[in-house]
Amino acid sequence: MRDQAERLREKIENIKMKQLELVNNDEQSQKHAKILTVTSGKGGVGKTNISVNIAIALSQMGQKVIILDVDFGLANIDVLFGIFTKNSLVDIIHNDKNILEVLTDGPNGVKFLSGGSGVEDLIKLDRFQLERLIKNLALLDKLYDFIIIDTGAGLSENVMSFVMAADDVILITTPEPTAITDAYALIKTVSNRDKHKDIKVIINRAETSKEADDVYNKLSMVSEKFLSLKLTKLGFILNDDSVVKAVKLQEPFFLSYPKSEATKQIKTLAERLMQVEEIMEDNRGKGVKAFFNRMIGYWGKE
Ligand SMILES: Nc1ncnc2c1ncn2[C@@H]1O[C@H](COP(=O)(O)OP(=O)(O)O)[C@@H](O)[C@H]1O
Ligand SMILES: [Mg+2]
């Protein structure tokens, strides 16, 4: 499968939209990317750091990974990692660019794609613009194994539609009571819409693994008791100065501090994700087109 994707990538590196559509319509390859949405109730809990560093870890494990940055509120990946994304999804819609022209190179072969101004704008698109966008995005299925969507925090309709449409939701919280309360509010909103949504939790900035376990257990107990929703424990990352130092250097800690606790834990998390995805080899959500159909289905729903 990977060789196939590699060949395909080479093939389309230099061709224009018309030809891209041909490749896209070639249904011979049934490859679909796994779509993970990284989210949180409260802001500043580590979503972007975790998205980027897990992406690098997965990439080192031989996976093709792209990060879709849809935190429209803040300059995000740009500032954190000194990467300047010139283009965004908007350029596909309004400036006639194709998907390959709007990707930005990140560290270790990880690619970035900026969401532009977001779902608010997507809702305004006409059918042809939306089709054009989805056709372009669907190409990511064939080129990547993982699409990691880094969202903003909170319960906006914008964020929720990415959460509800994802194959997997990765919910980040710290041990701070405010972060836990906001995480619970997000779980509650999800459970109102889908009791069976698989939410994988990462406890970030824990002082000890025991503290992380305690926080997870508490959250999972109340979710099950009051919302009948079962959480999945993905793991934890300790509070680690290497993360802060790397942010100041505008570098991913995984690369700048390869021996740090945070890097070790990111490796474990990436390995667990791979294991989970291997068990679920059915390509659950069936890729980008299905993702967008689900997303559109959730728009405007309470
Ligand atoms: N494991 C950690 N240890 C220490 N500091 C952390 C850790 N994770 C995140 N941080 C701090 O939190 C800040 C916010 O992280 P960020 O990934 O931008 O959060 P979000 O994307 O959720 O807003 C980082 O700049 C860093 O200073
Ligand atoms: Mg962020």
C-alpha cells in the first residue's frame, strides 16, 4: 500500500488539476487515511504540541502524516514551529490552486495544511465550490496514512463538526480542575449527539503517572455514570521543561529533546495509536469524502 502511495505521489507531483481529478477517480486503490481530531475543552492544554510531535513520531514509524490546522482563532502552528503556511484551503476554493500547491513542508516529512477561515466559510460555499474542495481533499486519502486535525478549544459549532465527523477523537486535558471541567463539558456535548463516539483521552502536564491515572479515572467514571459514554485511555505526558524550552526555540520537542520524558511518552502514544488502528483495520470512517459528508450532516444540528 505504501509503495503504491509513494508512486502515486511522485506521479502527481507535477501535474495540474485536470489530471489530479483523473487520479482521484481511479478507484483501484481503496486506500483511506485515518482522520484523527485533536481537541480540548479548555485552550492552552497542549493540542498543537501533541499534534505536531505525535505526527513526527508516526512519521518516524514510516507513516505518511499531514496536519490540518483548523484553529482559526490563533496563529498556531506558524508561531509554535516557525513554519509559514502561505496558502490555505481558501486558495483551492477561490484561487484555483490544487491540493498539492497548498501544502507546506514540516519537519520529518510531515506536511501542514492551513484550514483558512474555517467552517463558517465552508457553509457559505456553493455546491460546485464544495465539490471542488472535497475532490481535492479526497486526494489526501491516497497520499497519507493519517490526517491529524488540530482544532481550537471549546464547544463552538466549528470545532464540534470536526469532532463529530472524525474517525477518532483525541481529547487533551491537563490535571487542572478547570481543564477537566471543560473536558467533561465537551464529552457531554459529544454524548448528546453520539453515545458511541470513541473518545481517546490524553492527560497532559501531569506531575506523575499516578496523577494522570487519577485524573483519567475520575473523568471516565463520571462520563460513564452520568453520560453512559465509555472513554478510552490513550495515555499521558508529564509536565516537562523540555516542552517549554522547545516552544521558545520554535522547534518540536521530539526533535530538539529526543531523550526527554515528553518525547518518550509521545513515542508510547504514537505506538498505541498504531496498535489501535491496526486492530481497526476496516478503515472505519472510510476517508475524507465520508468525513466531509458527516461534517455537513452535523452542520446546524443541535
Ligand atoms: N507536557 C508539557 N510540559 C510542559 N509544558 C507544556 C506541556 N504541554 C504544553 N505545555 C505548555 O503549554 C503551552 C500551550 O501548548 P499548545 O500546544 O499551544 O496548546 P493548545 O494547542 O492546546 O492551545 C505550550 O506553549 C507549553 O508552554
Ligand atoms: Mg493550538
